[in-house]
Amino acid sequence: MSKQSIYGLTFEQLTSWLLEHGHKKFRASQVWDWLYQKRVTTFSEMTNINKECLQLLEEHFEFQTLTEHIKQESADGTIKFLFKLNDGNLIETVLMRQKYGLSVCVTTQVGCNIGCSFCASGLLTKDRDLSSGEIVEQIMKVQLYLDSVGKGERVSHIVIMGIGEPFDNFENMVDFLDIMKDQKGLAIGARHITVSTSGLVNKIYEFADLQSQVNLAISLHAPNDELRTRIMKINRAYPIKKLMEAIDYYIEKTNRRITLEYILLKDVNDHKEHALELAELIADKRKLAYVNLIPYNPVSEHSQYQRSTKEAIRTFYDTLKKKGINCVVRMEHGTDIDAACGQLRSKQMKKKQKQKV
Ligand code: SF4
């Protein structure tokens, strides 16, 4: 019988599971406390749980579904972890030091099927979804690392922006959010969590209906269909008009601010005309839409794309501002350590392939 990750259960799921297996409800609180407050890494350390219950847990669940394969530390304090899953696949998780706290970027799938033309992860198609336990364990591994350093630091923010399309692994992502937000556990506030989607319209509606207070970011990257389809083939299935309707629904339903991600690619989507077109596209959402301008990190696999010049970035930003659009140029992290999403993983995968040949 293959075991499930103990980190994959929400508190309610753990409670029901224990009840179904003949144990008292309060055991769930005890196990939860060992997992997320005391942060033990074996069942045998749960000293107030009776033997019978421990044995049952050991039979059905495991602690470790990923192991650290590589850890790269940047001069700015960013740490990139490459984890190996039990099936040998590799995934990336990144710890970033922000002014407001410690933020972790997690991966939700092994590879990605969305195939954005600028992305190192999109080069390697999806192998499988990560389980909720594998997503939670990324946070736990980073937290355990921080615990081991001994400065009392805590993961305070989460961005679901690593490899994969989180809305293509919706149920596991929702369980992950529940586990992270649980007040008896890590208690990371919903407003400290951001999920980023390439724009799976039907799932944006579903997410809005959850009214979870978790922040939503949408990868827009272009102000018109022709250009967006060139950059992101997902635009064929979910063109801009449909996306904008879903965004309107989300804003109406949640009254929450939405972030629009816009990666700046030199001479592709970074001209002043593009900024003007973008400002017009979102003019009616000015109050609640926030544009995040992302200077592109070139990857060798996509030599057709270059980083925008500083002047082009400035002009783009100024143009949006003059039109009353809230925007910011994203701060970069770990530029000295394979900064682009999926870059470290794809490098390692290539190395592996070469070794096989
Ligand atoms: S940018 Fe995100 S959605 Fe697009 S291919 Fe890369 S991982 Fe997938």
C-alpha cells in the first residue's frame, strides 16, 4: 500500500480520518500541534499519542515525500531549493527575503502544460500534479530549514507562482490553502498568500466563489489577443475578452484587488503604444487592478526574448502612471542564482539527460 503524505490532510480531513479509524477527535488537535507547532519529523516523536494510534498513522502516512537535492543561496539572501520527489522528479521552491517578511514561492505541478513562450518551466510538459502534501511539504521544508538556523524566523507569506499552473491542480491547491491558513497550524493569513494563474477563466470564477481572501494574480503579459496568443498560447482558449469578464466577476464577488502580471519583453510588448493599449484595456478596473511589471530574466532556451532596456521599463511605467493605473516594477531576487522560474530545474534535467546519453 502506498502511503500518503501526512501533510496532505486538512484539519477537518485528519479529524474525520481519525474518527473513522476509531480514535477520539482530540487526537487530531494533538497530531496537528506536533506537525505544525512543534514541527517534528517522525511519528515516534509525538509522545502524547497512544501507541495504537501512532502505529495506525505510520501504516497509512509518511512524513517525507521530498528530499533536498540542491540548495543555492544568493547574495541578497534568496534561497532556491531543488527538491527531489519520491518518484525522482525535481521541483523548485524559493525563499525570498522581502521588506515585509519571508516569502516562499511554491511549485504545484511537475512541469507545465500551459507552454508560455518565455518560460523555462513550460519547455518541459507536465508530468503530473503535485499532491497537496507535496505542496505543503515545500513550505515545511523551508520552515524546518529556518528553524535549524535558529533565529526564530517564520515563513510569513506564500506565492503560488512556481512551476505549474495552480488552477490546473485546483483541488490540491485549495487543500494546501486551507492547511496553510489554519489558525492552529502555521496560521499564514489569507491576505499574505497570492495565487497566480495564466488565466484559466472557468477556474477564476470558481476561485472567486470561494471568497477566500487569498490574493489573485493573473498573467496578462499583453494588451491584445494577437500579441498575447503569440506569447501565451492559452490565450487561444481563453482570449482577453473572456479573461476581462472573469476578472470583473472576481472583483464584483470579492471586492478584492487583483494583480495583473506583465512580463516586459524587449521590442515585443514593451513599447509605449502597448502601455497605452493596456491602460485602455483596464481603465474601468483602475481602482482595483494593480499592474506588476516584471523585467524579463533571459533564459538560454528562449533566445528570441531579451530584457527590456531601463529606459523602456521607465517609459512603460510612467505611461501607465500618467493614465492613472496602479503599477509597480517588481523587485528582483536571486539574480545570481538561476533567477528565472524553473531555470535551476531545467538545468538539472538537461544535465541528467546528457548523463543518460
Ligand atoms: S509561466 Fe507558469 S503557466 Fe506559463 S508555462 Fe511557465 S509555469 Fe506554466
